[in-house]
Amino acid sequence: MPEISVFEQPLNERIRTFLRLEHLFCQFEQHMKHTSAWDTQSAIKAIIDLLSMVGRGDIKRETIKELERQNTNLKSFIKIPDINHGRLALLIDEQKKCIEELHAVSGNIGQNLQSNELLNAIRQRLTIPGGLCDFDLPAYSHWLNQPFENRQLVLNEWYEPLKILQTAITLILNVIRESTEAIDEIAEDGFYQRNLEANQSCLLIRVILPADLNIFPEISAGKHRFSIRFLRTDNPAQRPEQEMSNVDFKLACCSL
């Protein structure tokens, strides 16, 4: 199977927030696979960004509401004969478990980390270009020089309160992405437009291309329709230009 590139466009603020959280979860996990001090700093930056996001709004409440919405919709599929009832029952149980665990969290997710002295010091210095030099935060520099195993223990401890949110967001987005099959479409002269179905709330648009194509989609979406303009870039320092030939791609309008 050829490698593909997937481009996603959220159609409401809740899904937009979930995708940004997923991005930060992936960033943390990627840098935790490596032992350098630079990777540790990037992992900490992901934690700080996550704390900033969960501290701005009631992410826990929004996550629970989305899980409950999906759970209700999935239960309505139980009477449909030609579906995988085992997989459906597993998803419903996983959602219920996430909802219960999120309800059990006292206050906001990661609330205790908001008073972490080192994380707050790092957060303040991040606004300054080069603000994390050794002479700026010697205590931080000293900690970064510790063996990776020691740093790993601390990072995992800091990340622990965020794991339930990661599990819930991953489950939510997987259900949305798997809610529909991608279909073959053609963008004539590099442009595609389609009306959104009035009786179905689309949450996420996914455009799938072969990874070796030197083009990418620019997706614009409104309440009633969306359009995709495919752009070509031979030099990332220059403005992309519209692809003027027909583009074959796969499209999924995800809703559940």
C-alpha cells in the first residue's frame, strides 16, 4: 500500500481543540522516545502547552459532552444487523469508562501542575527568545544534566494527570475518523467544491493524497459548503501556486 498524506479540517471549535490536544500528545510521546536533553525540553514544552490549553477552558466538560454524544449515537446502531456488534459494544464500554474516569477527576485536569514551580519558571522564560539558557535557569540546567532515567521518571509523573484526557481524545477522534469511508474524488483544475448535507452535521473533513505528490490542499469550510484548492510548492520560501491540472484524491466527510 503506497504511503499517504492526510489533511484534516475541523468544522467546529470543539473538534479543533481536540485536534490541537492530539497534536501535543503526539509531540510529547515522540520526544519521550529519545534521551537527549533537547528532547526532554521539547517534551516539557508539550506539557506546558497542554496545561495552557486545559487551563483556558473547561476541557473536561467538553470532552465528557462529546463522549456522551457519541455514546448515545453508537447505542442507536445496536439494532442494525449488518455491523460489527462486538466492536460496537467495545467502543460503548470504552466511552463509558472514560466518562466515569473524567467525572472522578476533582477540579480541572492537571490542576495540581499549575503550581509546579519549575514548570512555571520555564513557562515564563519561554516567552523570551533563547530564554532557557543555562544562566537563566541554573536549576533547570542542572536537572537536564541528570541521567535520562531520572528525567523520565519526573516527566511521567508530570504527565500522569493528562493521560485520561489523552485516552478520551484519542477515542473521540478515532470514532469520528472511522465514521465514514473515504471516497474517490477529482478536483478539476485543482479545485473542488461540495455542499454539506443539511440533515447531517459534518465534524471533520479529511483529504487523502499520495505522499509523493508535491501538492497540498487548502480547505475552506462554511455552514453550508466547503471548497478545496490544491496548491503546489517547489520552494517553501515562496508563495504556493494553484495546481492547474486535475487532482485525484480521496475525501471523507466525517460525522457521528
